[in-house]
Amino acid sequence: MLRDWDLQSTLLRRTLQAGARHIAAEGTVAILDKESDLSELERRIVAGADDGGGGWVDRALAPIERFATAALMSGPVSPHLLGFAAALLTLLGAISFYLGWYGIGLAKLIAATPLDGIAARLARLRMQSGVRQSWWSYLIPLFAGAALVLLAYGLMPAHGWGMGLLAFVTLAFLVALAVETEGRKLRGAVLLAERKGMIWLMLPFALLGLWNAGLAFLFAYAALSFFWAQQQVHGAPSAPHQD
């Protein structure tokens, strides 16, 4: 009838008359009856941005990342801006280690740990694929490795050249671990050594002033993670005993 026209109904009718192909919707379909339903829908959308991957720190930080993602998803902040902030904070942490400001350096590294996760969630919500292959995703681990080496360098005058050796061998184990685990699902993978977990594990040693002990612990953690992954990948099952 005249004066009863509305845009949605007209678009739907014209689309059907034009022979549009019916495609089943993927995922959850929501019908909102009132404005208060919107908050629940937003919560479900943010929860659906989880990829279920990452280590134990990623899972521990998930509630913080979901809250931040919900606050940012309707704003102008881009995933790449968050990734840049994570890379910048990690670089500043490495510089702080070089200057001997160990506590400040670790605080910056810890502050950077949730940012790339928030960036990835925000990118999935906005259907921006490939964010994990952005330039900053390569700089973050590079700067984190430099921070480890610079920390060891600062500890060498008091604890000897072994600190430097520990740092480089730790990085070698992490690179080898990444090669072994790439594209594979391993038992206990969530507990294996990775950048974020190693940063947070340094916190109790930093609070006690035991930076050298923390560096040794990270070395042991990386080594055990590598040998566990290697055993999972290359360990041959024992042959059945034959009489």
C-alpha cells in the first residue's frame, strides 16, 4: 500500500524476483527483538573471534583480549596499529635492557604481550586476513630475541660470559622448536616454550632480583620443550615383541 513502503522489504522482494541464489548462512544467525539483545550478540561475536591457538599465556590473557577487542571493535583503531604498538613496546624493552633498566624493560615486554592477540582478534572480526603475516609480526620475535641477548650482555660483567652463551643457545632451541612444531599438532603443545610464556616466566625472578637464575631457567625451559617436541615428532613407536 502507499505510504507503507520500507527499504528492507523492498530489497528482499526485488532480490528474490531477480533470482538470487540461496546460500545457507555459516555460523550463528541472530535475530534481535530489542536493543538489549545487542550486547549479548556482541559478546558472542567477540567470543567467536578466538582461534583456540597459542600457548598457556595466550589462554590466560584471553579474557583481557576479549574485553579489549569488544571495546575497540566499533572504533577507528586498526589491527596494524596495535601490532605496531606491540613491536614498538618490545623494541623499547630491548633498549631498556641495553641501558641497564631491567625492570622497566621487562614491564614493557609484558605490556606488549596481549597487543598482537588483540590485533588478531580485531582482524578476524573485520575479516582482514593475513594480519599474522604483517611486517610487525616478524619484528616482534626479532626484538624479543634482541632483548634476551641484551639482558644477557648486561649480566656478563657480574656473572661471566656464560650468560651470553645461555642466551644464544636458548634462541637456538626456540628456532629449532619452531621448525619441529610448524604445521603439526603435538601433545602438550600449549605448555611448550614460546615468546609470551618466557616473558611472563621472568617476572618472579625479576621480583627477587635473580635475573641470572631466570635466564638459566629460560634456557632449561626452551631445551626441554625442544626435546619433548622432537620426541613427539620423531619418536618411533616400539615394535611389538615377537617370540
